[in-house]
Amino acid sequence: MSEPNMDSGQLAEMMPELEVQVYEYMKKVYDELAEAGEKYDEAKNDTYAEQKASRRFNVTAEEAAKIYAKAESQLRRRDLKR
């Protein structure tokens, strides 16, 4: 996943504010699942995080998934340029 010390300001330079908020929220949901000892089930966890983000930010689950994937891609590209 993304670099743990990436702050909102750095991410905001690469993406619109709503996308940053959706990404950070979904990352938090994934972290909470891991901390709760939730057995990793990619499809189940993705669906859960996407649906939670969908309700919170009034976007579709598909849009939330695309935003998260886009953010991860942007972060990886940034890391490769270092």
C-alpha cells in the first residue's frame, strides 16, 4: 500500500480534495479491519470499504474503488521517481 508518512498536503498536490478524503477514509477502514484481526479477504474487504466510502461521500461504490486505485497508482509513481 501507500507510504505511511504521506500527509494530506502531499496527497492533495496530486489529487482533488474529495478524492483525497475518499482515499484517506478508505485507508482508515482497511487499517481498522486489519487491527480488528479481520481475516484478509480482498473482495469482501474491498466491497466493505467501498460501500462505507460510498455512503459517507455520496459517490458510488465503483467511484470509490476507482479513486482508491488512482491514489495508490499516483503514490507508487511518486515513489518510483525518488
